[in-house]
Amino acid sequence: MKEQILIRISGQDRVGLTAAVMSILARYDAQILDIGQADIHSSLSLGILIRISEEHSGQVMKELLFKATEMNVNIGFEPVSDDEYEAWVGRQGKNRFILTLIGRSLSARQIEAAAKVATVQGLNIDSIRRLTGRMSLRNPAAKNVRACIEFSLRGTPVNREAMQAELMHLSAEMGFDFSLQKDDMYRRMRRLICFDMDSTLIQTECIDELAERAGVGDQVRAITESAMRGEIDFKESFTRRVALLKGLDASVMQEIAEHLPVTEGVDRLMSVLKTCGYKIAILSGGFTFFGEYIQKRYGIDYVYANELEIGDDGKLTGRYVGEIVDGRRKADLLKLIAQMEKVNMAQTIAVGDGANDLPMLSEAGLGIAFHAKPRVAANARQSINTVGIDGVLYFLGFKDSHLGEQGILQAVQH
């Protein structure tokens, strides 16, 4: 006859502990049914579920107890009946979700709130892991400090839409970012990421920069605000704003491009994505000139934006060339690039901040609102508001320990 025994070991982590335990179990031909380990501040928690013959179980526990005393760690044993084990096995087929929390720091209050949402929805927290590096106590205000933890949840939410809405409410109220994703093969195999440009990859709106130099900044901003209030659509607002740029010397665009304020985290994000083989696209309602400048800087694969017409005199004509890249066009381009790259839509990511990004955010497998306008944040399923754009990496499951100082991948994504 055989029986199941759950072994729990805790205490100061020591080199060779797992090998020593397995050496004892191996001598008695123990079958390992489950194993898991966590290490927090060099404090070990190791659990091993074994199946072993009843005639050997007593001797195994005795030898493990001696070894634990020798290595100065605590050990405990718990029998697990066949029925209990089978019930546990039956639960493994349930859905799994990954809930990721990000902030400049994370408090017990924020984590409690997120955990309660999972509990109310009937989800069990199987594991929690930290994705970010450890924060220094001596220099807590160091540049780019952030905290990120990832919950692995098991079960089926009672109401996933309500769960999503409550997390969005809490993130805005309590100042953290979150992502809730189904833990399937697509989450682990994202391959195409599409970015808005203005106020996403760069911290400005290029049309505003051009308008300032043309002396029509106030007029352009008034049209933009009217569009944001829903009084006019994007195409009309775009046409009217471009018309106001008539007569501006095209050479001004080079000057603006050379001084574009890049968003926090872009360098790190692009380095990791390129190293990992992601296809990257800019889908922008802005202008091709600036998109291509960013493309050359980071080796981006695709750029789709709006082309300003330049006259023979080297000045802007106040017109554009080709089809306007609006919200619907962005969504169509996302699908087109995915088709060209033979990427399933579930493997795509879209990142943007404005209302004209909503269609592509909803079409993508993972749509992320980045420092978004209120309407966008209210309709997004994932959001980043507290950290730089490299927070996207945590939603993809990367850990700081995977990344070198320059953001180069040192280990394969988990």
C-alpha cells in the first residue's frame, strides 16, 4: 500500500538543502506528486507532496527530521488521503488568470483590495511572485523605482466584467496599475506590439509643436478640445488643424524631431522587445516624418501615420497625402500587420492613450491604456498610469532579474 505525505520545510535558505532532501527520498523510491518553493529575504518555504509505500514512510520522515535538525530548518509532515488528493487533481482543470499589480511602490492596503476582488469572484490565489527588483531603503527615491507583483489565480470569475470594472475603479482610486489576463498559451507567446506615438512613445503632440511654430497654437488646441468633447470627429479636426499649418517651412520638422521628449522607459522597452524578436509597429494619427524618425532610432518594423504635403517651395501646403490614420484605420492596420506576420490576433498587443486608440485596444489580444484620457481609461481592460511605458514588460511576465542594466534580456521569458 502507498500513501501521500505533504512535507513542509521552512527556515534560513541553505545551499544544498533541496539536494539533501531529494537524496533521502530517492533512496526510498518516493514519487514526487508536487513541489514548490519560495524564497523571501533568504527565508525558505519548500513544499513537497510525495507518494511512498507505507512500510518506508516512517523511516523517511525520521531521516528527514534528522537532516532538518542538522541543517537548522523546520520540517513538518501532513498525511493526504486519496480522496483529498483526487479532489485537488480535479481542481487543476479550472481556468487560470494572471493579475499583475504595478506602482512606484505597493502597500498592504492596495494588495488587500486586489486580493479581495479575487476572493469575491471565487478565485483562489495559487501563488504570488515579485517581478521587480528589491527597493533600496537608503535611496527610496532612486530614479525609475517601481514595484510589481503577479498573482496566479485559479477558477472562473463569477462575473469577469464586474471584476475588471472593480479593478479599474480601485486602480484609479488607490494609485496602482493592473492587468488581468487569462493564463493561456497566447499570453506567453505575444509576438506583435503596436504603439500610438504622440503622448505614448513621446511626451508631446507633434501637431501642437508644429502649430506653435506656425503661430496658430491656440487655434489648433481649440479644435483638438472640440474633438475631445465629441463635437467633431477625428477626420474633420485633423483636416482643419493641418490647414492651419499652411506656409510653415518644412525644415522645422527636423528641428522638432531632434528634440522629441521620449517617454520614460521607451529605451528599455524597445531594447527588450527587439532582443526577444517582437514585431513592433507605430500606428499614429500624427505624422509620418516623426514616426520614421522614431523608427530609425529604435529599429521599429512598421510605421503608419499621416503624410503632410510639402510644396515645391519647401513649405507645408496645409493638406495631407493619402488616407487619414484614424481610430478605425489603426484597428484595420493592426489586423493587416498580424496577417502579414502570420500572428494570431490573440498574440497582439496595442498601447495608446487617446479615443482614436480605443478600436485597436479592443481588437488586440492585450490592449493597454497608457497614461490615458479619462474616456479611454474607462473603457480599457488594462492600464498603466503610475510608471513608465516599460511597465508593459511586466504585463508580459518579464522580471527585472531577466534584464540587464540596459534592458537587454539575459534569460528567456518564463
